[in-house]
Amino acid sequence: MWFFNSPQVVFGEDALTWLSQLNGQRAMIVTDPIVEKLGFVDRVKEQLTAAGMNYEVFAEIEPDPCLQTIKECALKMESINPDWVIGLGGGSCMDAAKTAWFLYERPDVPLEAINPMEVFNLRAKARLITIPTTSGTGSDVSWGFALANPDEKCKLVRVTRELVPDIALVDPAFTTALPQPLTAETGLDVLAHAIEGYTCLWHNDFTDGLCIKAIQLVFKYLPRAFSDGSDLEAREHMHNAATIAGLGFSNTAIILAHAMAHALGGYFHTPHGRTVGMFLPYTIEFIAKKDPGRYFEIAGELNLAAHDEQQAVASLVAEIRKLQEFLKQPISIKEMGITLEELDQALPHLVLNISSAVELVATPRIPTNEEVDKLIHYAYEGRKIDF
């Protein structure tokens, strides 16, 4: 038995105006200083004012938010008692909003104890709205969060279906000012979500179509959005793709590329989309040594050369590499500016975190510790996986 969870999704041009219909007394907007500076918070305030609601703003979320910031945000919620929490921004802001909302609802539960098996009875105090301003994370519809854990040099990743937002507002107007590097990185995150959601062991009929559609949208529209940020058609389709992929992977699973990206990013503080995009081709090659069939299907949907399964895998990897190069993204750990000495020093920590990552549960081929070591070094050198 399985479940498909989704918020109510309001998408397309002027989706934000839906907020003017919101019923409630008070909202708490959780965001970061850059989003506030861009005027996006003012747009949300305008709609809440039209709805007759009061509001407060917590605009102190940092990239890869840490627990202390989350606790401060939850304390502010406790002081103003909102009945709506609004996560506005990229994945860090939306994950922070989810996590602080959980602490506001259940201050008695440590974040480390969150799991998909227990019932936490959220929504006794407030409900949750997410408004993505980047096209990548899928956090607007997913049922988990990832926080920085600087003490352990890793990321704290936890999931429960109760964290699925009540409403996701997917308005492409927020993305037209995204700079090229962020457009590229978040777009590759979408691709990784969709490919891993389609190829994980928990794939299913309800999510396969979502993942395939997101993959197709990325290859068609991400180069256009990257080349011309004012291309509204490309921006809208990429914004939709991010949410579609989010629905796909959050109702299946993310796998090995994300396990490796969370470990490397947690240690070296590299941007998530850039890191998972870099690892994706290597993990495809590794998994395909055991199970190439689903990659064969992806290649077919993209009309790539695929006379047999191995050619399909090679074609798919080549197409991803072509996209990465067009987007000016690194294709190896070395190109990310990490030295071999730094990597080797971090290696025991990375191997431990990857080998124990929850993302491996649904990975079709789980690497041994020795294989994790080899994967990291092959990815550092940019070598094709041959084991």
C-alpha cells in the first residue's frame, strides 16, 4: 500500500493573487533578506492586506539554514500566534518555514525524531503555504526538509507526510530575475529529482508520468530560461517542471546522487543543485551496471539513440553532460574548486554519511564503502564509471 500526497497547487500567471482570498487572522512570512530586498515580500503583503489579514515577517533565513535560526523563527511564531505560515523563497526558505512550523506546532518533539511512521497531529495551530521563487527544489510540494548540521558537517534530512504544505502557489513572475548560475543550478536539481524519482525502487504508476514530463520540460526549456531570463514561456514551464518533479520524487524517493550531494554539500558547503547535477551522470552509470532498464525508457522518451540498454545509458549521460556544459556547470569535483588533499581529508566523513544515508533505501544498486570511495574519486577526476 502506498499514498500520493499533494498540496492544492495554484499555478500560472497571477497565481499569487489567490492569496487575496485567504481566510484567517494572521500570517507569518518566512523568507530571506534577498527575497525581501527584491520586493517579493511586499507582493505577498499586498495580497494579504486585500484578504484583510495581519502579518509578520521573519526575513533572517540563510542558505542551508541552521537549527538556531529555525528555533528563533519558531519562537517568533509562538509570540504572534499565526494561523497561516508562508514559506517564500527558494528551498532554504521553504524548508525553514516547514521546520519552524513543526516546532511551533510540536515544540515537544525533537527534529531528529521526525519520521514517516508516526502521527504528529500538525495543523492544530496553523496551516502552511509555500511560494517558490526559484525553479528547482520541489520543497513547495514535498514532505521533508534538509537543514545544515555544521557540528556534524552534514545535513539533517527528515520526512513526514504531515509536512506536505496545504497550498503551493507556483507563480512564474517570481523567477524572471533569477541570475544565470541560479537558473542553471536549480534546473539541474529538477532534473535530478525527476530522473531519480523515475528510476528509484519505489517508482509507481502515479509518479512515472510526472517524472518523465519534468525531464522533458527541463531539456526543452532550461537552456532557453538560462539564455534569456525574460523568456516568460520558458520560465513558466521550468517553474511548473520544478513542482511536477517535486510531486514525483516526494511520492517515490530520491536516491544515490542526492545522498552524495548532501554529504559533499554538508561538508564543503557547495550549492545543492550544482552538486547533485555534477554527481548525477556518475550515479546513473553506476546504477546502470546493474539495472539499465529505466534509463533505457528515459532515453526513449527523449528520442535519444537507444538501440540497446547500454547505448541508451550512454546517450542519456551524454545528453546530461551536454546540458551541463551549456549551463557552464562543473562536471567533476575538481572543477568545483575542491583540491584532492581536501577531498581525501574529508573522505572518511563522506563515505560514512553516504553509506548511512536514507536515500540509499530506494537505490537500485547500493554501493559498498569501497565503491563509495571509488565513486567519489572517479567523480573528482571526471572518469566514466567502469565498475
